[in-house]
Amino acid sequence: MATLPSLPSSTQKRDRTNENFSRATQRLMRRCNQLSDRYNADVYIVVRRNHRHYDYNSTNDPLFPTPLIDIVRKPIPGTYSYPLAIRRTPASFKQSRAITPLSPTSSPMTSQRDSEEDED
């Protein structure tokens, strides 16, 4: 099988990673702004890439965002108490799209038939 000739450097695609990141970050922050406006919610988000930080804060409140150290599990006398933060990680958004077929021994119909036989 013949190998394909390599493309000359003038026809190679340029790296658009920075542009794509910039657009994605802009869309994320626009979406955060919509969330804040529609639901009267305070939103704060930080994105860090290549030692640079990009942040969005929907309020000018100096006490927001609440430092993680102040978000406590149990009330501490004389301090504010907050419910636990709901933390999301990349694993929170992974969905398995693969559909695994049921084996004959684990199908719902088999287990239903087995339970009916046990009752007789």
C-alpha cells in the first residue's frame, strides 16, 4: 500500500485551541449571566488554564463567593452556617451511552418467571 505524501506546511491547519477556548469561556460566562438574571441567583465561576484565571461574578457583594472554609457541615456557635456545597466534578457529567444487552439469566422476564415459579 502506498503512503500518502505529507501535506506542505502552507496547507496544514493552524492550531485554534486558544480561539476555541476563548469562545467556550465566553459562552460559559454568558450562560452564567443568563442563569443569574433568570433565577435571581448569585453565580461565581473560575476557569484556570495555563496559569491564567478567568472569573465571572454576578454580584458586587464582597462576601460572595463564600470561602470554602466558611461552608461548614455543622453549625458552629456564633458563626453563620451554610448547607453543604454541591460539588460537581467531571465524573458528574459522564454518561454511559453504551447499551449493554441483558443476559438471559438477568433479564427482567426471566427473574419475573422465576419468582412466579417460586410462588407456586
